[in-house]
Amino acid sequence: MLSKPFMTTQEIAELLKVKEPTVRSWIHHQELRAVKLGREFRVAVKDLEEFVNERTTRSKSSE
């Protein structure tokens, strides 16, 4: 999916077409796993992929 091991909240917001406070809210509510480095959060690509996959809609035929 992505080539970098960690992403900023701004990069995630741009990728998912949401506002940065939304990404921070996911992190704050422990929906999206992140590492705090100084005053900034970083999210591992694998954790972002897992977050997105958990929210993927599925048709009834695949259940």
C-alpha cells in the first residue's frame, strides 16, 4: 500500500481525505495505534492498513 514505515497524522489525513483532528481523535480514542515522538504522533503503515481493513465494508455474500 505505502512505501514508508511511519506516517504523520497530516499524511494520513491527506491520504484518507479526512481532517487531521479526525486522525488525532482516532489515536486519542485508541482506534488507531500510534507512537508519540516528542509532540507528534507517528503511525506505522501496517497499523494504518489494519485500521482501514477493519473498517472495510463487506457484502453479505462474503460473510
